[in-house]
Amino acid sequence: MKTINIFGSTGSIGKNALDVIRKNKKDFKVLGLCAHTNIDALYAQIKEFSPSYVCVVNEESAEKIKNLSKKIKLFKGQIGLYEFASINCDISLMAISGISALRPLMINIEHAKKIALANKESIVTAGNFVLNKAKQFKTKILPVDSEINALYQLFTPQSNFSKVYLTASGGALFDYKPKDLNKVCVKTVLSHPTWRMGKRITIDSATLVNKGFEVVESHYFFNLPYENIDIVIHRESNVHAFVEFKDKTLFACMYPPDMRIPISFALSYPKRIDALQTPNFRGRFSLSFEPLHAKQFPLLDIILKGAKRGGNSLAVLNGCDEVAIEYFLSNKIKFTDIYRAMNYIFSHYKQARLKALDDVFYWDNWAKEKTKEYLRAL
Ligand code: NDP
Ligand code: MG
């Protein structure tokens, strides 16, 4: 039985992980649960999984926590999150959204034997820092993001592949003409055709920023040059990635669009456990693929250019994206203003190297302030 700490237990990934654990009680003991604001969901999880540690990061929400069993140690606020990240455990699942995951992840690398990493922003903004520290502490990091997880499943030590392909459903707005994007509302953008996910990643899927981030994840996790990572449109989300060998044979990793599968893989690796009660494919299913032209998706294009520039570029773009999405979700700006903000920031930042982890936060903060300034003036 392995002990497990879940960061972001009240989110989409966190809840799916708890469902995997619910079905595999012999394999895992939930040691700690960490949430931000959703106290009701957290209470229900505490009741069901009886953790020894609970963390509530939002200070106001933490004050609402009452009548916890004396056996549970409660951590509060940002400092509490860092203390929670310092608890020794067999496995951590890092499913906090956004760059807020980066500091606790860096701390947690010193304390977890294995980390199932769902959060992609930490790799996108600080991939070298995260993976070098994991190497230093001999902490295994397994990607949860389905495309990267699929690559992990496809790779073998003998792999002699020349190229990898990530699939993209195209998100909620794939069939929209660029001129109609101006009018789309939050609800439309959040209606992803195949996946049920948190808000930020669902919007990133519609702009294809998310696919750009996955190219970056693939680059860091597998040490792949950007030229060897391609994207294909696959609307059904049944195939998550391909690897192509030198002789042009393709191997694909296929499962229905349900995050419980890559989560269970990452938690139980190298074993495999039950992830779903239903059989994999029932009845007919279709697989269609078409080429994707990055130039037709301006934000994907920006992310890929930023990735190739390196240095602070992706920390800046991620910071801008985080703020622009927050503004869009609170109806302060139009969907297309996310594009305008990203374009503006991409042409107004100074390229710099990242010498230390603090530089990532410096550029994240710079981009957030600059984006707010730009969006307020629209
Ligand atoms: P959600 O928005 O559904 O959940 C986010 C979780 O993080 C919630 O538990 C939330 O707490 C918590 N949280 C938010 N902000 C903070 C903070 N500042 N400090 C501590 N905790 C915080 O996101 P998802 O589950 O969809 O995604 C999580 C991560 O996984 C993201 O990085 C995403 O890109 C990645 N990912 C997600 C996939 C998916 O299918 N959902 C697929 C691939 C990757 P609370 O709810 O209590 O406020
Ligand atoms: Mg993905």
C-alpha cells in the first residue's frame, strides 16, 4: 500500500484521481488532501478518505474549516501549502492549476518518492529547474497529461523513433470562422467536445495554447528537439499520441478520453490497475486524422515561437495567458482579447535568460502586470 498526497484534490484531475483510488483501496492510502477554496467538496473527501493531513490554501476558506477530527493536522495559506509539500510520502499528485503549482512542486520533489505531474504550467515555465531537481533528488516524475502520458507509455528503452505526433481535438471552437470568434461567450468556449476539465485548460484548448504547452512538455520530458514533435487533428480524442520509428512504422496509444486512465497509469506505474469499470470501447468508434497548420492558430504559433526562443519567453506567455483567461472568465473582456493580449505581450517583452527559479516568478509577475495594464486600457 502506497501513501499518496493530492494537491488540488477538489479540481477535475483531483476528483478523477480520488475515483481511481476509490476503486483501488488496497493499493493506496490517502495521506493528505489539499484544496484552495472548495470547502464543501473537501469536507466530503475528508469524510470518505480520512487523510492525516489537510491543507486549505485560500486563507478565508481555511477559516471556515471547523470540527476536524483531532487526528487530522490542518495547514493553512501559502505557508501551509509549503509545509504540506514537505510531508514525506510515496506518491504525490500535483494537480493544482497554473503557475501556483511551481513552488510547492519544487519543495515536494525533496519529499515524495514519485510525483504524478498533471500541472503543465510548471514544466512550460520552468522545465529545466523541475526536471534537474527531480534528477538531483532521484524523484520519479510521471506525466499525467494524456498526450505526454501516452508518449511515456509508448517509449521503451530500445525506442529508436524519429518523430512523435500529439493529437488535438481542436477544442470547442474548431469549426468557427475567425471572424465569428469575436462573439463567443464563456459558456461556448467551456463546452469542450470530448474532455471535461477545469476552466483554464478548457479555454487553452479552444485557443490551442494547450497544444503548444504539450509540445513543450514533450520536449522536456523526452529531450526531443521541437522539429521532431508534430501535431495532428483528431477530433474524437481516442488516440493521444503516436511515435514514428525510423522505418516509418507508427505506434499509437489509444484509450477513451477519460483522465482516469493516464492518472491510474502514473499512480500505479510500473504496475497497471483498474481505471474504469466499463470496458474500453463499446460498439462503434471512429478514428480520423488530418494535418494541423500551426499558422492557422495564432496562439499555438506564438507558443511554439516562444518555446524555440526559450529563456523567459514561456514564463511571460503563460503569465499573460493566465490573466487574460481570468478576465475573460469574469466577462471583463471578449474572447478575442485573449489573442490581442498575447500578441501585445509577445511583441513587448525583453528576452532574458532564466538563471534561477526566482527569475521565472519575476517574469510571470511582469507579464501579469503588463497584461492587466493592457487589458484595462482596451
Ligand atoms: P481545476 O481548475 O479543475 O482544479 C484546480 C485545482 O487546484 C483545484 O483543486 C483548486 O482548488 C486548486 N487550486 C487552484 N488554485 C490554487 C492555488 N493558488 N493554490 C492551491 N491550490 C489551487 O483544474 P484541472 O484539474 O483541470 O487541472 C489541474 C492541472 O492539471 C492544470 O495544470 C491542467 O493544465 C492540468 N491538466 C488537466 C487535465 C484535465 O483533464 N483536467 C488534463 C491535463 C492536464 P479549489 O477547487 O478548492 O478552489
Ligand atoms: Mg492534454
